[in-house]
Amino acid sequence: MSADPMSRPPVRREAPEPSRTERKAQLEARIEQQRIDILVEASRYREASRPIDEGWQTLMRFKAPLYALGGVLLLKSARHPNSLLRVVKRLAAGGLLLRRARRILR
């Protein structure tokens, strides 16, 4: 074996570990950034789900009348099942026409 200095692996000098206060400061900065990211994402989520929430609130405003209407339709269907089917078909057709009219007007 030769004692050639070129054949020896280079000596690795590790970077000194950060002090405890430096590490704490890094962790606190990381936590603060994560908090900011969470706030931004929560805001995006609320903005994206706003139409759904508004639709749900509108539906909940009319909850009692919808229950009453459902009860009346249930009573009518028990007495005359064919007339209820006719009414449902007409309501469905009217809803589709309304949706098409909205699309055309846009």
C-alpha cells in the first residue's frame, strides 16, 4: 500500500449544527408559514363553496312550505296516483324549460 495523499478519500467536514435558538426560530417560521397557507386555502375553499352554501340556505328558507307541499302531494297521490304523475311530469318539463331559457338568455 502506498501512502499517496491523492488516493485517500477526502475528509468530510460536517456543517455545524444550528444552535437551539436558531433551530427554534426556524421551526417557528415554518409553523407561521403553514398557518398562513392554511388561512389562504380555507379562504379559497369558502369562495369555491359559496354557491353551494347559498343554494342550501335558500332551500332551508323554504323548508316548512316544502314539507307542507310534500304532505299535500302525498295525500293526493294516495287518492289519485295518475294525477300526481301528470303533475310531476309537468313540473319537470317546466323546470327544464326554465333552465334552457336561462342558458339562452346568458
